Amino acid sequence: MLTIMSLALLIVLLIVALLVGRFAISPGELVAILWAKLTGGSHALPAALDAVIFEIRIPRAIAAALIGGALAAAGAVYQNLFRNPLVSPDILGVSSGAALGAVLAIFLSLPVVAVQGFAFAGGLLAVAMVVFIGNAVRGHDPILALILTGVVVGTLLGAGIAMIKYLADPYNQLPAITFWLLGSLSTISPADLMIALPLVLAGLIPIYLLRWRMNVLSLSDDEARALGVNVAWLRAVLITCATLITAAAVAISGIIGWIGLLIPHAARLLVGPEFARMLPLSMLLGASFLLAVDTVARIAATIELPPGVLTALIGAPLFLWLLSGSNSRARQ
């Protein structure tokens, strides 16, 4: 029931996102435009409205839903995988690696496609480095080793970002770097979606197929092995898939935080810790959350607000509210 309600909420928010903006469109006009597109007919409305709907708002709304759902799914995987509710998708340094790759490409004055490619590759390389170093550390709990290595590598990558920002041209390159790091959906094109969508699906499909085994990873490694689960293989597959969808999302949108931390908590409070129920709800809530945030970012002020800032402004107090509510229920 909650999944159906979340899907209905997502559809409503999608319609609202298509209607509102600098050029307001009425529901009747939207229906006429979509019907003309589906049937190959024509309408009496200005041709500019077709460009607004099909070239700007629909790609942007799809991008918001795709990125929000991907980040929420990755957060749910990492929180269950590392048995830690405070874990987010960038725990292994994927966001920091993507940021360093994008910042380096901007510093080298490369085109937008190269910036996205560098960001995607940087995210994958950062996680590969964390996994390699974490596995090389002997005598420690493997999960703790990965988390600590991720923190260290993320700090080093952050230092690299700061160094490039210091060396960048303050009039051209630095504003572009700052804009990318704040996150934005305004520059995402249909071509970007066509590249990111297969990568996100390639990561989400294995996660969805393995959703029934995720609960086993909340047990200790010895208990999981006693149940016949190859813990090392399953953990490697899940880390790879979660990293893939996070890197693909960050590469086209920049850094948008809090979704992977906040949304799985909300889903867990609504349906419990059962991962098979929590995963689809997390994806729907994450898609709805970012779509709502992006819509507010477009209409709240005369200039467009960065969605990465709004997710923090909304997510931080909301997370504290969810945390206080869960603590109250735990004491009852």
C-alpha cells in the first residue's frame, strides 16, 4: 500500500514539475501538448511550449527522479551492507572521486562530456582504491577497514579538490567548479540521460535481484556463511553496483547530498528493516524527494537555487526529526 501511495506521489510531483516554472502551463495546455505529441497531431498553442516541455522540463524531471532513486537505493545498500544507519553513498569516496575528476576536467578546460566522463571514472577509481587498500589491511574487521579507508581516501581527494580550486582561474574556472560542486540539474540533456540510464539500470537490476539476500548481511560474516552465503562475493557485487549507480548519478548532476542518508531511514521507519520492502520504497521516496526539491529550486526565487544546498537545508532538520522519532519509539 505504501509503495502504491509513493508511486502516486511521484506521478503527482512529476505533473507539477511539468506545469510550474518561469513559463507557467495550465493542465489543459499540458494535456493538449502531450496528446498532440502522442498522436502526431497539432495544437493551437505557441510552439515554444513544446520546447519547454520536451526539451527542458521532461528531461529534467526524469533526471531528478532517476538520480534521487539511484542515490536512495545506493544509500539503502550501503547502510545494510555496513550495518550502519549513518552510512551514505559516498562512504567509500565515490562522490569525492567524482568531484576530483570533474574539477580536474574543468581546470583543464575540457568540454562538458569530458567533465562527466572524468567524474564517472574518478568515482569508480576512488572506490577501487578504497577496496584495494581495505582488503590489504590485515588483522581488522573487513567492514571497519573499508569505512576507515574510505574516510582517509575521501580526505585525500578533498585535499586534491581544494588544491585545484586554489590554482584555478578565479574568473572562469573557479565559478564553474563551485557550480558543479553545488550540484545542478539545469544542464542535463536528453543525451546525458541516454548515457546515465543504462549505467544506473546496470547497477540497480543486480541489487533488486539480490534483495532477498541483503538481510543476511546484517548478520555476522560467520553466521552468513553458515546459511550458505558467499559473503565476500555478495559484498563485492553490491559494492560494485552501488558504486556504479552513484558514480553515474553524480557524473551528470554534481554533488547532491543527504538523499542516500535520509531517504533509507524514512523507508525503514515506514516498512521496517526488511530490505525487499525497503528498497523499492526508498527508490520511490528518493525520486519524489529530489523531484520536489528541484521544483522548489526552480520557482522559489528569481534565480535558480542549487538543489544540493536545498537537500541539506531540508534534509538536516528532517533527519533530526526522524532520529528523535525513532528514539522515542525505542524507549516505549
